[in-house]
Amino acid sequence: MSFTSHYLESARDGIEISVLVNCLLQDAIRLGASDLHIEPWEESLAVRARVNGVLTELVHLPLNLLEKISARFKVMANLVTYQAGLPQDGKIVCGPELDHVQLRVSIFPTTRGEKIVLRIFDPHDRRFDLDDLGFDPDTLQGLKRLLRRTSGLLLFTGPTGSGKTTAMYSALCHIVQRDGSAVSISTVEDPVEFNLPRVSQTQINPAQDFTYAVALRSILRQDPQVIMVGEIRDAETAAIAVQAGLTGHLVISTIHAGVSAGAFTRLINMEIEPFLLASSVLGVMGLRLVRRVCPQCAHPYEPEPSLLKVVPEDWIPRARFRRGVGCEHCAHTGYAGRMPVCELLVVNEPFREAVLKRMPTSALEEIAIQNGMRTLWQNALHAALRGETTLEEIIRILAASML
């Protein structure tokens, strides 16, 4: 039984909101959730946790508890308690009763009341080590080679929650471990999610016009060798990042694109000249996270014939398909934890020529494949054939990339 259910059953003398909130957080932490959603539905207050990237219902509470729960989180995050019609964001550092986790709180008004979403960070459970992220050996070595470069732009792409920030933090920690105090590293983020050793981290504040572009332009005067930019969102930030990469800085950043090759099209749409991209971009890594088959309850299985159609026929004889039947270890989901699936596009001379010709994303991707890049889909399929994940899971995560 969950902490929340047990408390609700035993709270005969009335519900104490502070205890209820702690129980909700304890349940989310016990499940290893990355986010906790508290949302007013038609007839109840739904509480859901995002576990391994999938939202799971935890409990349904009476709607009349919403205002009290919202007020409790506002007090914990030092927000304005009497303001209910505008969005509010804040941070909470929990005590030992909640394992010192850190919460990023977002409160947003809806027609039924305020929706509360908490991003959960466990500082004890985060080690930013490239070797431990689960990249395949070829990708890992290719990424480390790019991180040895002293100038240029290294980009990470993927949707929200695909592991981009973890990959960038791990890249910075790798540089620190490799070069020690001989390297100067600065970051510009929104927000700073974890404090990294020996790295100068800055959080932007758009409300005071302290944007990515303003921060990046100023940070170039700080004599950095490596610069991490949380996200390239606009043309001005893109132009400064590209220029920094051309003038003796290694710039690491993210940009939203469906596939790695799409990053070039996106930057060209931001009016960055192709010749600047061809000269500055070192590589692009596309990332996704797929759920890993639970090792405790995994067993061989035969996928549905309709799913096998996505597997090349000559690969099927050597496939070792596995899936979890569900157990206590994986909360009866069949999956335990997640693993990265990635593609690393390393820019070489043929690819630079294609960028200069403004070729479309599909043509750029084809040239990258011809020059040795394994796509997201190919790497995900190999993981499923090894039994590390399932065909159902990779299709769920990568369906958009296949179109």
C-alpha cells in the first residue's frame, strides 16, 4: 500500500495537509518518478507520477483539497499564497524526511482550479559520468573525440525529457576530470538543475532582460574555454553561439529538432549562413530514452507479426526478444529504468559540402548514413534485438522519427 493510501485510511480525525503532501512526495520518490502531477479533473483531484517517462495514476483525492494542497506547496516554495489566477514557479529543498530531494514547482491556473506539477531531483542519485550513461562503445568514443576539440559547436537534440541535460552535464564533468583546473568552463542555463564542481553556472532571468543572448555575449569576456548554453532558442543566441565556436571556444548546447540532421535546417531557418554552420558545427547527437526490460522478470517472447514487419528479415534469426511479465521490482510494468538510444552525426567534408548546398534534412541524413552514422531507429532496433528493450517500446518512442 502507498504512503498516501495508508494515511487516507488512517486519518479519521481529518486530513492534515502537510502530512498528505509529504505522503504524495514519498510515493513519488519511492517510485523513482521524475515528475508529480496534481490536476483537477471533473470529479476528483488526480495525482499522477511520471515513472520511466510514462504517467501513472497514484491516487484520486477530493476536489475540495486542491486549494489547501496548492497553498501548502506555495508556502514551501515561498510563492504568493493569495494569488491564484497567474502561473507561479519556485523551488523547494526538502528535509531528511524526504531524502533531501529538490523540487521545481510549477503552478498553473486552469478552468477547474490550479494544476501543480513538480519536477523531482534527487541529488544523491545523479552521477554525471559519460561512461555510465549507457551509450554504445562507438558512440561514446566518438563523443569523447569531439570533446577533445578546442573550438566548435557540439549540439544535442531531442524532445523534452530525452536526456539532453544529463548528457551535457556529463560531457562537462568528463572535461573537468580530463583537464582538471587547467580548463575554464562556464554555463548559461534556464534553470540551473544541478551544481557542478569547478564549473561557473549562471541562470538567465528573462523578466529582467537577462536572456541567453545577453548572458552569452557577456560570458565571452570571462575568458572561458568551454561554454554550455542550455538551449538555442532564437536567432540571436544561435548567431553568438556559432561565432563563439568559430573564435576558439568549445560550445555545447541543445536545439529542438526531430533528427540530428534537422539541427542544420533549424539553424538555417534562424538565418545562420550555411558556410558558418559548415565551419563551426563539429557534430550533433540525437537522443531518446526508452524503457529497459526488467531484469528480474524478463523472459523470451515472440512479438506480434505486425511488429516484426519493422525488423529486416535477415536480422530475425539472431534476435533475442525479451519482455518483462511484471513483478514487485518493476511495479508490475515489465520495465525497470531507462536507457539511451542515440545517433551521433560527426560533421566531415562531404557533409559540409551538403550543408553549403542547403540540402534538405532527408538528404543530409542520407549523406550522414553513407558516412557511417547509425540512426536512432537502427540503434533502437539493435537494442530490442538484444532483448534490452521491446519492439513495442521503441515504436512508441520513435514513431515520429520513422515518419
